[in-house]
Amino acid sequence: MSKRPKHSSTDADNKIVIKQEEEKEDFFNKLPDDLLTKIISCIPDARDAKRTSTSSSNIKVKKFHDSVDKALALRQGMPIQKFVLCFMDEHCDYSRLNNWLRTLVCCLVQQLELNLVTSSMHGVSARINILKNCNTLIELTLRGKFVLDMPESNGVLFPSLKKLNLHFIVYYSEPLMKLISQCPVLEELFVENRIESYYERLNTFKVFSTSLKRLRMSFINIFLRNPNVVINAPNLEYIYFSDQNTTKYHIMNPLSLVEAHINVSSHIFELFTSLSSIKKLILTHQTIREAFTTKHILIREIRVMPLFPNLVKILIGINGPWEWDFLMVLLNHMPNLEHITFTHGLLCVDKIFRNYNPPVIKTPPPSCLLSNMKEIIILKLKAVTCEEVAFIRYLLNTAKNLEIFKMNAPKIGRKRRKEILSFSRGSKCCRVQFV
């Protein structure tokens, strides 16, 4: 008979100790974050607390990486519709991140969003070429200081990508143009940028695409001299520009444009020349305030303003009584306009305008008011002033075919309503509504 080998007490004790340590570590990992924070705050020695905090942070990072590994492993190659990942640069294991991206390609991911949190001034390289030839990817979002690491080849990078969102990406050369050129079916592009570093030297943003239909661009605090945006997208239907800088926009072949949302600070009349074919136009009150600062600029620039023969709807922010004459001239360049919405009332109520007398409008009535205007809407959060009431009287009396005059003004009083309802109307079928 063979005898069972005897274990020394020392080996047994060592195994017990190892098992106890593993149980302690597992127990520590299972504690909730708020309880861990409370335990650390009770440690009297700050140095011990810092060491414990660092250890806890490392454990959390490891648990995070492990959890992503586990989640992707559980898919077993099954298709993934949407994958969103938010990570910090200083705690990220980029070798594992690259493996995750490769796994996503195998799982036929359709929507991918990567959010990077970093304190780096120069940004972090984005190895999106790992996703090359991902035939199922239709939407990609990159948010954070990614530096696009574009492959040298001029082939197709994303054969099925239709929507691309780039938020606060770092641009050192022209990776945007290279990226767009390798997305043959791209339909929607959103570029949001806040250049905070002099290291970024890209003065011109180029958007060249034959498939692009919707373009949104938002620029904030750009430390560049005379920045430019050049757009060559012959099938572009919608544009949105929000810009606090002196950016010049050059739109080539704008004949397919249908709608434009403009919130820029300068070069508005130059931009108008590219928008003459649109059907819907939105001009924010910031645009009106910044672009038309003086009457001298207004008179000089208005002479070369193009016609908008296809425009049927405009939303405009008016914030000064002297701009009423400008509005009449602007409407004269929109002969087929049917709908107008005043998004911020008819003037601002700053103290400089409070004692302003009712205006005398010398400009002849625009043809759209006399013939095509069907709906006028006024959005007004503050009280309706006497000057605004005077202009409302003018609009109601001038619009010959107006069907609806609607006021969304919560603070309008009963007396004001009664006064407006008593105004004579140029259109017999006009209905006045208060919302």
C-alpha cells in the first residue's frame, strides 16, 4: 500500500497565509468606492493615505481594464451595435486599448465613441488606422485631445462611415482633409474645436467631399491669424457655423444648399454670397449684433447683398430698434419669403433703448410682405415694449396675404393683447394668436 505523503506544518501555514492574503485583496476590491474613500479619510497619517489612495487608484484602473476585457470576451464575436469608451490618458494601457479596437472590428461594430481625458498639451496619438477597412462602422466619434495618426496610403479607410464627429481634436497639419478623403460615403460631419495652444498651426480647414450632405462647424478661442475654412462639397444640403473668431468661410459650388444656421462674428456679407440658393436661413442675434455694428457698415454692405430667390423661411434675432430699417432692406432681397420668426423679440430692452420713440420706417415695404408672407412668429421672453407694439402694427397692416400672426410672449399683459388685437390688418384672413 502506498502511503499518503505528509506535508510539513510550514508548507501548510504558508498556504493558509497566501489564501488569507488573497481573500483580503478580493474583499478590498469588492468594497464600494464611497466606502473606500471614507476609510482612506480616516487614516491619520497623510502619507499613508496618499499611498493607499494610489494603490486604490491602481486597483480601480486594473479592474476597469479587466472589466472591458471581460465584457468583450463575453460577446464571443457577436455583433456590437454601439460601443462607448471614456478613459484617462495617464491611466490607459494603450496596448490593451488597441486590442479592444481590433476586437470591435471582429465584432462588426457599427457606432464607436472614444472619449479621452488628458492634461497633455500636445495631445495623444489616435491610431484609428487599426479600424481600417471596418466595413460595418457607420458612425465614429472622437472627443478629446486626439492627434489623428493618418495612414500614408490614399486608399479607403472607412468604406461605410456615414457620420463623423470630431470634438476638440488637435490639428498639426491637414489630417482632417486626409480623413474625409478616405470616407467615400460620408454624409454628416461635425467639427468642434477649441484651440488652446500655439503649437497648433493649422490656419486653413479644408472639407472636400462629394458625398457630404450635412456639415456643422464650431470654433471657439482660436489663436490663429485670419483662419479660413474652405468647403468643396457639391452635394451639401445643410450647414451650421458657430464661430467667435474672424474666420472666413469659402463655399465652392453651393448650389445644393437648402438650409443654413449662421452664428458668426464677422464676414457675414461675404458668406451671404454662398447662401443665395438656400430655402431656410437662421441668423442668430449674436450674428446680427456683431456683424451689423454700425449703420455705416450696413449701408455700405447692403448694396452688394445678393438676392435669395428660393428662400421661403427665415429665423432671425433682432436686438436693436435701428435694425428695423435693416430688416426691411434684408427682406427686399427675399422676394418669395413666406415665414419669418423673430427669435428674440423685435428689439432688446437695454436702458439705451427704453426711451426710444416709435420708429419711422422710411424704407418701402418689401415685396414679400405685400404678396407672399403667410406666417409671422415672435418669440419674446421679456415684456413687450411700446416700440415693439409699434412695429407689430406696421407688420399687421403691411402683410397683405398673412394667415397667422403668432406671439409666444409669456409676460404680455391683457392690455397689450387687447391693443394688438385692435390693430387693422392688411390681410382679411389673418389670425392673431397668443401662446
